[in-house]
Amino acid sequence: MSISARIVKRVPGFELDVAWDIADELAVLFGYSGSGKSMTLAALAGLVRPDAGRITCNGRVLFDSLAAIDERPQNRPFGYVTQGCTLFPHMTVRGNIEYALRELPRKARPERVDQMATALQLHGLLQKRPAELSGGQKQRAQFARALARRPHALLLDEPFTALDAPIRAEMRELVRQVREEFGMPVILVTHDLYEAYTLADRMIVYGGEGVVRVGTPCELFKDPGTPQIEALLSGERLFMCG
């Protein structure tokens, strides 16, 4: 499993120019607000078209500006979860998950939904609508919908921002569970340094000019390497590795 991203995207007042690669690991995109982390995920998912670059997943080319390749979002092998609730309010949890399975034969959909319900502890909630769910239950349902089509990787754009501390802790455990049970790369955007430090196999740190540094959390805390990284990590030195 591997994902390679070479992305250049210019918008008024900002230019994203990043290059990184990950293997079968949980990678955290971390950095200041406005540094392009969410834009990167949107480009991977096909929701933003880069001006230049190349994106691959397991060797499959999803975007290549020189070769004029640009796979549609629905054809890209990613599950995508954002902050807030994106569940369809008029559908039950079962209906929301089945919506992601439109390319699966109709007879096979109930079994797949039940598999997701078991994996994400949603039994008893499948007939409820989003308004009847707690914040944590909504996020579990969104994870189930994103994973139902069996993507090759999971993209998480600050999915826990609106949740209170106990539910955030529950959701961190959910991410670990997904990594273990589904065995796929996960790319998580977060502004929470504790979240980044405790979850990441690799941190990809964005600054004003794109990727500043890539490394394990321990590597970056022991040797920030640049004043930008030092500033991002300041005040959190208690996380230092031994």
C-alpha cells in the first residue's frame, strides 16, 4: 500500500506546492491553519483539481497533469470523512451506508451494511436518522459509509473538531481500530498536536511554503530541524520521546 502526492495548486493569495509519499501507515498532516492541509485531501479525493502534479495510489495514477489524467472522485479508491455531519438527514443510517454501495448488486448490499455495522458498533442504530444520533454515533456512521465500498485508503479531514473531549478520545480509538481491522493507509488532518502525536506513524508538517518536514513524531520532537517546526511544537515538549 502506498500513496504518492505531488501537488501544485494556486488560488488567490496562496500557493500549495507539496510532495510526499506514505506507505501502509497512519500519516498526519499537521500545521498552521491555511497551510493547505485540507486542500491536499480534497485534491487526493478529486474534489480540487491541481494546476500541476501527480497523484498515485498503489501505483495507479489518479492524476497526472502532463499525461492529462484526472480520475473522477467516484472512481478514486478513497474513503473520505470530513468535520461536521454529512449524512443525508432524510435517510436512515442503513440508507446512508447503502448509498455508497450503488455499484454493488442490490442483493449484496444488506450483508455489506451489516458487516459495517458490526465493525463500527452500529447495530441497533441502522433504522435511526442522523437527528436521532449522538455526535460519536454520527461519526461512526460516516466512517461506515466511507469504508463500505472497501477503499484502499481513508482520508480524514478534521473529523473530530466539533466533538467534546470524551467523544474525541473515543474517536481516536476508532481510528486505531479502523487501521487494525481494515489494514489500509489513513491520512488525518488535525490541528490537535496531542492527537497527531498519539496517532501518527508519520507526521507531514505543513508551513507557509508547503511541506516543511516529514518524520515520525519522535524524530520531529527530538529534532524539529527548522524554526517553523520548533514554533509549531513549542509548549508541548512534555510529549518528548525518551
